[in-house]
Amino acid sequence: MEVFGVLGQIGGGFTGLDWTFIIGYFVILFSLAWWVIKKSKDTTDDYFLAGRNLGWFVIGASIFASNIGSEHLVGLAGSGTTDGVAMAHYELHAWCLLVLGWVMVPFFMRSKVFTMPEFLERRFSPTSRWVLSLISLIAYVITKIAVGIFAGGIVFSVLLPNMRLELGPLVLDSFWLGSILVIVLTGIYTVLGGLRAVAYTEAIQTVILVLGSVLLTVYGLKALGGWGELRAICGSEMFNLWKPLVPDGVTSTWAPVNEVVTSIDAATGDTIKSGRMAWYFNDNYPWLGMLFCAPIIGLWYWCTDQYIVQRTLGAPNEKEARRGSICAAFLKLLPVFIFIIPGMICFALAVSGKSPEIAGVMLDANGEIIRDKAQSAFPTLVMAILPSGVRGIVVAGLLAALMSSLAGVFNASSTLFTIDFYSKIKPNSSQHQLVWIGRVATAAMVVIGLLWIPVIKNSKGLYDYLQGVQSYLAPPIFVVFFFGVFWKRLNAKGCLSALIVGFILGLIRLGIDTPVKLFGTTYTEGSFLWIMNNMFFQYYSIIILLVCIAVMIIVSYLTEKPSYERISGLTYGTITDEHRKESRSSWSTIDVVLSVILCVLILGAYLYFRG
């Protein structure tokens, strides 16, 4: 009990019962990881793809756990506190997982690849594989790894505010200690066990995460006074999925150039009304961006990103891979209710005065939500309203989400580096050497991610940061995969040109935005750099998309046709009757019915959250 007393002093409001549940979580997690590691073989197939023997539930739970991480615990809950259900659009992209299962999985499983860049090599060329691997590794560093580390620090700074370590002149507070702790604990079983350890531990973490988050929502609504009270305090605007798509002053949803701007003449004091191009400079999420940009990001992420698709590649056959995707799609509907709604509950408890503790953290002197503080909404709610014991379960869920998302990206990064780079440079490497290099690559990615944290700390919101960066990197990858699968005439030169041009356009925008976020740099109003920095990120993403489509088609038709025999089975135009029969035998009526039910649930959510 003395140990629990010390832990209670470090953890503020934590009790011995809370610590029992938290420690119990780690015992279960590492016991399972150790069991899996003992069964693992020192081969690339086993380490990177779990021996291609994952069942549908493990695949679905692993996809969900990998996705549900830092950007949800910190960013999505924070978005719910400041903007209500506006960001639920991204979470309702669960239908993209159906596209993965029904459209892309047959091609991926047929190709028997380890990585998504390897699929591009089969479809186009080895150079395309190398370029995509490089883009993916950069994307993982500046998004998933760095954001995961940062969110771990945010959560620990709220849950364990008194944790502090002094090493001479170096002082580590709870933020940095939490970040390091999450990395080390996650890295232990990820480095040793590979995808098999990641997938099985994520299945357990999914159960703990969902249970903990549901408990937080239930206790939050109880403290507030119920669902009706939440709607009354938040108002129709925060419950409206559609209003954030229409900028203030726009007379019609389908007329983005008709925004009315009101200003005051300094000399006469008269009110002046004028029109401006609302679709260029707007802080909302307008309809054009959500209609065209958001689905592109969703399809790139869920259907072509190694971080997600690697789980389906670990399936023994197309049937298990598809059902795993459908399972993940149903789980993906949960974040609206277990992350966004708790964020809104945090807002309601603060502004209504029903929780002076939360109000003291979240509100400024004028009673307005402090945006920077909103990122700690989820852990703040945990500490403020949950009883002893339940708090420990929910904190275990928090840790599960943080660790599962990092474990997934660690494994995906090591797979990309080892299979797509090192094995090409050292083709005679043994299986043991390749596994060892994969472990070393993971450690290197973590160090680079730590160096990127200052950029994220200065962003206006974690979820905004993540969506912005992904919007710049996703379009060229989406184009080469989907156009490559559906259009057999497109060739390797067109693919490579689209990847390079799109990547350069994304880096240009990141190069312009980063000094503003990191150093507070300002550009002269009206200058090219100012226009680029102020253009809404979704619109810039659409520009990249259109440019990449044009480049890929034009270059492909100006050069020779690809060999259709070489790409047999890798595009819809080269599928044989044997391929069709094999794919048809992998699904049944239940798969179709479940997919339709999912689409109905998504439509129902859009109809309900209309203000």
C-alpha cells in the first residue's frame, strides 16, 4: 500500500484502486506480448506480416486500434470541445473501409506483397516503389510518430502533473517523461514481436479503449444531466454537421464566391458590404473542401496507407481480409460518440458552471474556451468526473490508444525501410539480418519524430495539424493507386511523374507553413507566400489532386503502353475469369448485408447531426 501512496502523490487524484487497474492493464498487455513473441519465428514473413495468419476480428480490431490514437484522444476530443461535431465528417469515412475490403483487397491479396510501395512496383516500376516508400516514411515522421509522442506528453501532463525528473541541468517534466515512457513501453514489444505482437495486443487494447471511453461518456452525461442537457447547453450549432461547411455570409451552399464581407469605413463610419472569394480564404470547413478533399484523404489513408493496409496483408486469404475491413468499419463509427461527445460534455460542464474544476482549466477570464487547453479535454474530464476504479479503467484505455497507434506506425515504418530499401541495397541479407534492421529502423524513426514535436506544439490544434499535413501528401498517392487500378493504359512514367510533382507541391506548402507554426514568421499581405500560407489547406489539396491527375494521364499517353501481360490481375482491365471466380467465392450474403447496414448507419448519423 505504501507504493500506491507514493503513486497517488505523483498522480494527483489517483487512488490505489486506480493504480491496480492500470498496472493490471500492463500485466495483461505484456503477458500477451510475451506469449506472442515466444511463438514468433525469426523470418520476414512472420515479423512483418504475422505469418499471413491473422483472423478477421484481429485484423479489424488492429486496424481500429492503430487508427484510434493520439489525434483522437487529444485532437478529436479537443475539436469537440471547441467546434462540436464538425470534425465527425472524417470519422464517418468508415465507408472507405468498405472500399478497401470490396475494391482494393482483391488486388492486394492477389499480388502477395509485403508493402503498398511493393504493389506499385508490380503495377508500374521499381522507381515508383522507392519514391512512395520515401514519401510514406517522411509522412510517418511528421504526422503519426511525432503526433503520437506529443499526445502522450499531453495526456501524462494532465494525469500525472507532479511527475518530474531532474538530471543535473536537465529537467524533465511530466510532458517529456510521458512522451518517453509511451515510446519505451510501446517499443519493447513492437521491436521484439513485429506485426503479430502488434496485432494481438491491439485486439486487447481495442476492448479496453472502447470500454473506458464508453464509461467516460456515460459518467459525463450523468454529471451533466443527460443527453437533453448536453444539446441544450451546446446548442444546435455544435450539433450541426452541416453548418461548418457553409461559411458565414454565404447565401447558398453551392455558391462559394458569394460571401458577403462587412466592414466599417474608417472616415465616415458607414457600413460597407462587399463580396470576396470565400473559397480561398476561410477558417471554416467549407462544402467544396469537405466534398472533394476529405474523401480523397480518407481513401488514401484507409485503402493505400501501409499503416492500415498491412493488417489485411497479414490475412490468410481474401475472405478474412475483407471481413476484417468490414469489422473495422463498424468500429470506426464509435469515435463520434466516445471522443467527440466527451469533448462536448467537457465544454458543457465548463460553460454551465456544473464543474468549477473543469471551468478553471478550460475557460479564460471572459468565460471563453481556451483553444490550447481544449487539447487536454479528454484527460481533464477523466480526472474531474470519474470515481475511483473507473478512472483507472479509462486511463488504461487512454494508454491503450496511445500505445496501439504508435506500435502500428513503428511496425509499418520498419517494414517499409527494411523491405523497400535495405533488402534492395543488400539483396543477399539473411532473414535474421532483415528482422534486426527492422528493429534498428524503428529506433531511428522515434528519434527523428522527437525532433519534430516543437512544430506540433505551435500548431493551433493537433487534429488540424494532422489533417493539414495529410492533405498535402495524400493526393498523389491516391491518384497513382486508384487510377492505376481502374485505368490499365496508365504507365510507369505517368505514375512516377505524378508522385514527384505531387510530392514537390506538398513540400512547398509545408516549407511555407512550417516557419509560421514554428517561429511565428509572418509574410507580407498579398505576397505569393502570404497567399500560399492563407489558402485553406483543403483547397490546396484539391489543386495538388487535379495537377497529379493531369500529369499522370498526359505523361502516360505521351509515352508507350504498359505490358498488359505483366500487370495481369493488377487492374480491372486485366482481370481474368479465374480471378473473378476466386474473388466471388470469397464473400457471401452476410458480407453484403453488413456492408449495407454500415452505410445506413452513416447516413443516419448525417441526418441526426443536422442541428
